[in-house]
Amino acid sequence: MEQILHRSYLIELLNKKEKHDTGKAIDVLPFLTKRTGAIRYQFNKVLGEFVRKICELDMNEKSHKKQEFYTSSEENELSEHIANAVEFNEEDDRYDFIRFLNDYLFNEDEIRPIHPFLFNYINVDRKYKNEFGKYANFMKNILIQDNKEITNIFKDKASDNILTELILGNIYELEKTNPIKKQYQPLLGSITKLYQEDIIYLSRFKDYFLTSFPVITHFYVFMYACQLVFKFEQFTEADYNEIQPFYFGLEWESMSKRRNAADFGGFKFIKEKTENLFPHIHTMSQLSHNCFTEEQDSIPFMNYSQLYQLISERGAEFEEQALLEVKEWIRDYSNWAPNVNVKDDSKNLDEAFRVLFKCLKEGTSKGVADKFGKNLEDLGSSHFIKTRGSIGQVLNIKHDFLLLLTAVSVKDERIPLNELFNQFEKRGVAFDRYSKQEIITLFDKLNIIDKKSDSGDAQYVKPIL
């Protein structure tokens, strides 16, 4: 029988690298083992790199003479360049127009995207280029993939505004690049589908899109990472086609320890399991080096469920052989890794996968695992995680984002109130009965609920865009 697990390659890899390495397996998250915290409160800085990846454009020295107009709101070159395309009767008029453009196009030291195409011009500090570039590649591979309709949102320069048309017609050209190589393996197709549907819908409302695109993208990236934490903990029982709802609290409501958002149905579970992300990823990366993947420079990342299903489909004898080889690899890894002392009494593949994970958890530096996992906390801290005194951190929904989430859930046709909460849960957001009542009260004030009776089934939420 053919060798199922490529143990010889894995042994050679560990001995050569002298540390944990994912080998040929494609990455699944852009997190760093050297946690910087740079993503905290700066997620919008990633958007420039992200949109340039979507449009296959790049910002470099050939695109402009100098970079001052990206970092200074005074005498910036971009405003002067645009003003040169306009005829003025007086030099003072030209000067006033440049000052106006400085205020109109820039917010302190950052360009203000007044049109989707201008997201391409959000610059990234050189010191964050590598880290934010990883996030941008991840977001392109996971959320956009090859969706041309979304690409066209950011490539299209069409405008019904004369001033915007003037700016876009005279802005510096960016250099075209080749499509990026796939660096991250999509694991949750349902999140990709929902994100694309929501972005395309929002793009119909130009002004609202400019403010909603950053936060809705931030949400889906954060939710994707939270889902992986949950799925990995389920091993072979995980269903990657389903989204697990987590309980959120509303930013303006009071919270107690007995609320769902403060318990293991919310961030408490995610926070306690983030230290397992690193060993889980390396366990599955090792298992991905198997007979189901072709010999090439990079191979697909296989999760526990996927590999278990592929093996099971080949019959009992094949499954027995796979179990034997995984157990042999557990011994090989335990001999390589210092301080690993895990008893292997596994009798089936699911148990063997769990034993191997325990080995990698013991064989991984606790500091490395902690830092890697806390990247998730950094990712969500500015918008979607809030510290509630003695309760600790909870998943959080702000007022504006609740309305945005409602807009993409309802879209163009009114839906029953209960269906709205179902749509929230499809996107990973659950509310307990107290939060739901707060939401109903808010929607009543905003007049976006049609009341047919006091029954929840007879209440409808109206489109809000």
C-alpha cells in the first residue's frame, strides 16, 4: 500500500529548520509569531494594499516624483498637480483652489477616499509594509479571490461629480502588476460568499459605500479568524460550510456576568482558545503532506475534517493504515521535540489527530503560541471587542455597525424581524433576548419597523438604504 503521510519529508523539514515550519502547506492566517500590535486601530491602513492587490496595481517611485503628498496636508504635490490642469484668472484663485483640495482630499496626513478608486492611494508606512502586506494578500485570497465585479468597483473611475472627475483624471498613475500568487488557503466559503454579496450590494450606494467598506471588511476578516478558532477546536467534527454564531453585546447597553455575551458563547471561548491556533495550524500543515496532494512547491492546507473524510472514503483498510502512520508520526515528532511527553492511546483517526495536536502544543513555545494567538485580539480590539470592567472582554457591536449589518441583511425588500436576527447569525452575530429588545427599541425610534401586531413574527424590518 502507498505511503499516506509523507513522514520522511516532515522529518527532514524539522531537522533542517530546527523549528516548527508549515513546509509546503499554504498558510491560512496572516498572523505573526512576533506580535507587533500594529493592526490595532490601524486596520484602515491595510485597505490601500488590499485594494491595490484587487486592482493589480502598485505604488512605487515611478508612479510619482516624491511621496510628500501622501504624508503632508500642506503644499502637497497632488493638489498642485491637479490645479495645473485648471485655468485661473488670478494666481490667488489657484492658491485658494490648492488649499481647498488639501482640505477636501486629505485628513491630516492621510488621503480621504472620496471615490472607490482612491482607496488605491492609501499609503502604508514602510515599517508596516510587510505585516500589512500579509493581511492584504490574505484578504484578497480569502474574501475576493477572482471576483471581477468587485474588482471593477475599485477600477472604475466613472463619476457624476465634476470635481471628482477632475481629480481622478489628473491623479498620478499607479504601476500595473501581475496577479498575486495564492498564499492563503480559503477554508470558509460561506464567509467569502456573504462578504462578496454585501460589498456588491453596498457599492450601489456610492457615498455610503465609502464609509461602510472599511468597517464591513474589518468585520469579515475578524469573524473569519474567530470562526477558525472555533472550527479547529472541533477537529473532525467541524463543518466548514456552517458559520458558528457568537454572542455580541451592544456598546450602549449595560452588561452582567450572566449575559450570553459575557460567557463562553461569546469572546470568552475565543480568547481562551487563541493560544491553540499556532499548534493547530502546524498540526494540520503536517497532516497536509499526504498522498492526496501532488508533489509541488506548495500544497493545499487540509483541515482535520477534510482529511478524515478523504481517508474514510477509501475504506476501512486504508483508514487503518492511515491511523498507523499518524501514530508513527506522533512517535517521530515526540522524539524530535524536547519536553513532549504525551501518551498515545488513540484507537481511531480523530483521537490520533487530537494526540498529535497535544504533542505540538507541548512542543511549541508557550510565548510563541500566545503571541500568535493574540494577533486575533489585536485585529478586533478597535471595533469588535470591548472591555466591560470586571466582566472582561466581550464581543461588541457599535450603533453605526448595527445599522450597516441591518442594511446588508435586509437589502431591498422588507423582511420579518425574526429573519433579520437569522441573517445576523448567518454572519456570525448572535444576540440574547435582552440585546434583541434593545435593538427593537432602537428600530422603533428610527421608524424602520413595520408593526402588524405585537407578535414578533408579524413585525417587519424595512430597507434602510
